[in-house]
Amino acid sequence: MRKIGIIVVVALCGFWPVSTVLATSLEEAKAKGLVGEKANGYLGVVTPSGQDVQVLVNDVNKKRRQAYDEIAKRNKTPLDAVEALAGEKAIQNTHPGNYVEGPGGWVKK
């Protein structure tokens, strides 16, 4: 499982900043409280604010899913295990003041 964790972190670093524009938009959306990290390894919409935020979330989640799939196949590990570990790491790396999804809903870290 530790090997998977290292691979997930490396993979996330490689695809999260898809482009400078997208990375900036994602960071801005997080800072504004529009999107947050979920325990399942994907982004979620915290405050609906228009189509552009949903498009951003869908785009990032699609890329994450592709990376998680590759990691799961390469390591012969269930996809949900990779997603859970990625979610744990994403929540740990979330900046204070940004949102994460907890058992009761969205909370500021």
C-alpha cells in the first residue's frame, strides 16, 4: 500500500496542474470556496456558481480518474483503494481555509 501512496502522489503532481490556466483556475476556485476535495479522491462543488466551475470539476475529475485507473492497473490494486488513498492525500495537502468534505458535509480545513 505504501508503494501505491508514493505512486499516487507522483501521479497527482503530474496531472493536477494540467496547464497554468487550469491550475490557477482550480486554485482560485478552491480559495473562493467554490470547490473542495472529497475523500473519494475527486473534487466536488461546494458552492454552485455557474457552468464554468462544473466544467472545471468535471475536467479535473476526468483526468484524476484516468490516472487512478492507470495506477490501479499497474499495481494490480482495486480502483477504490487508489481513489481512497488519493483522497486522503489530497485532503492532507489541502490548504487551511479551503474546503474538504467530511462525514457531515463540507468544512473549512
